[in-house]
Amino acid sequence: APSAFDAEDCARVLNGYAKQRRNALVAEATPPSAPRALARRVAALAANGDVDAMHVATIADALKKLPVARGEFERLARTADETGPTRNGAGEEDAASRKKRNPWDDLARVVAASAADLEPLQVTNVVSALGWLEPLASALARREGGWRAVLAAAGNRAASIKRGANESAAASAPDFSEAPEARKWLEKTSAGLELVRGHAGYEKSYGDEADRERLAALEAEFRDALKRLARRS
């Protein structure tokens, strides 16, 4: 049952649903309650910080692709916004209130904390998810240094993203510039950054001016790399 799943279980099953989302037979056989239950479990794990870098990118990418799971996150967020936190006599947030946390805020906290440990493909998936999931991107902006951490990860992994290679692969094969993965990763990362720039409130709340300049510079860097690939093909 999803209530007993850990982050790895949730990432694996959500990723499976995401990969088969256009399969009519799978879609017909999957009750909406299944991805909703998985989304609730992810929300609970994120609230406790029980999602590490290895799985946060897969989970975010799946939420981007699965409307039912994403809708459950949105429902939980609305409930949290409507009720607000309640506290006991000692001023501590009570158990009922903790169950009504905004899952986008909790997942954003995990993303920010995990950013430095993300592999290149995971950076690509996180950036793409942030482009499509405006509530997650906005929640990241509410965290001090949240966007800065993600942009630093993208900058640190830029060379590998351009090669379409995770670190282990890059160490054994120095030139991945012709690999199909390079084009796919560059397209996905640059498109995610472009979408982020179109979010409401981007100019006012997504980090400071230096962060936004860094985001634009990274997008241009990845776009230029794509152009170089196109000229060689």
C-alpha cells in the first residue's frame, strides 16, 4: 500500500505511471485513486524530509507529467492555505495542522536541500519540472537561497548536461557531444528555464537580480550549446 512506501518506492511507481501515461490500456486500468494516494504519500515524506536527491528529481518529473497526482498536490495546498496552521497551548503546531501542510513548500525545501547532490540528468529533470510546476517554483522562491541552490547546481553540471552524460559516464567517455541525450537534456533544461521566466511574480520574487541574471545566462548557454549541436549534425 502507498501508505507504507518510502521515497524510492514512490519514485519508482510514479515514474512507471509517467512512462505509460499514453498507453490507453494502462490508463484505463489505473484508478485515479492510485496516483492520488502516491501523491499524498510523497507529500507526507517531503514534510518529514524523507526524500533524498536520488529520488526528488524523479518525483518532481512524474508530478509534472501526471495530472491526477499533481491535482492532489494542488488540493492539499488549497486545504493548507484555507485553514492555516493551528497551535497547541505551548505554541507548537499541532498534529492536525501538520497533516495540512502545503506539499509544494515541503517539496521545495527538499529540492533546495538536495540541489548540490543532484546528478546532471537529475538537474535537467528538476529544472524542467520547475518550469512546468509553477507552484513548486514559487515555493522554491519563498525559500531563502532556494533558487540560488538550483542555479548553482545547473551551473556546476552544465558541462555534463551539454555532453548528455552523468558523471560516471563522462569519466569513461570524454566526448558525448554527438549523443542524442545531449540534445534532449539541453532542450529540456533550456525550456524549463524559459518557462520559469514566464511565471507570475518571477521578476519580483524569484531570488534577487543576480539570481535572475544567472538564470538567463544559463538558458543562453544551453541554447548556444544546442545551436552548436545542430550545426554539427
